[in-house]
Amino acid sequence: MTAAPPTTLFLTRHGETVWHAENRYTGVSDIDLTPRGCEQAEDLGAWASGAGLDAIVTSPLYRARRTAEPAVRATGLRAVAEPDLAEIDFGVAEGRTLAELEGEYPREVAEFLRDPAGRPLPEGEDPKAAAGRGAAALLRLADTYRGSRVLAVAHNTLYRLVLCRLLGIAESEYRRVFPALGNCAITELRVSAGRASLMSYNVPTR
């Protein structure tokens, strides 16, 4: 019996937002792109035009959907929103910088930096639960679009946690093993029989 062909998932982080430009935590808030973020989205669209894509999937948050628009125009594909690809909720860190947090929550920040998945910032989503929902979403996509090439536009922290989960790396290592994803850079995964292989990480489109 011939094995089913693998699904290729191209993971990309949305374009720059105002809060990212200021190095503020951006989780569940619906922040718009900066002009530079819009240019990054256009570069992603140019990449998508030659990528042989079969599907485009996005986080439900506006910054991801807006980033996908040039790729949608370039390919003629419809973007499908996947709720489980939303960014992690950062709780009290939402909209704030780490320096601002350290003044109010010095112990909690120190614990977070030592173990970011095991000791999340107060009132935030459990990072391990986020890794689980995000990984399950990507495996569903791989099954739904079996043997296809799929662009998935989502978020920096979620993707790094998900990569750890899919590749068998402890989630608490996500900040060290996977440095921050560049806006609209491409990370390629091949998924076959529910198992993922990392083919490339954080490759600029320009």
C-alpha cells in the first residue's frame, strides 16, 4: 500500500504591529499592522504567488487576517480562519513591556524567565494548553489538506510553543530553542501520519 504524501505547512507570523514596534506583549488584543507590517504582508503575498499553495489558513485575529490579504489576492485562494491558531493570552502582560512588568511583578517575571511554560505571567493562558490546541490545529490542517501545500498565518509565541510540542521538545525551552520569529518569515513543516518534521525555520521572504 502506497503511503499518503506528506502535507507541507508554511507557518508565518503576521506583520509588524504598533505594539511589536514598542516591544509590548501582544496576545488576544486585536492590534492593527504598522505601515511596515503592511509592506511585510505584501512581501509575503509575492512569495505566495510562486509557492504553489493549495490553501491559506489564518488565526481569527485581525492582524493575521490582514497579513494574509496579499497572499489571498496573489493566489485566488480563500483564507479560512482557525480559532485554535489565536495567540496565547498574556494576562497582565498584555499591552505592556517586560520592563514595565518587572516594576510591578518582579518575582513573577523572574519565575517566568526561568520557566516560561511552567510559570506563566499572572492571569495568562497556560502555555502548555496553548501548545496543545495549536499543535492539534496544525495536525487537523495536515489531515484536512493531506498532500497539499498550506500557508498558515498566526503568531510568534504560539508557533514556538507548537513547534516544541510537535518536535518533542520541552515547552519551557521555547524561548531558547526557537528565537523570536521574524514578521512574515517562513517556517516549513512536513507532516505525515501525524508526525512533523522541521524543514526550515524563520526564513525571510525578502
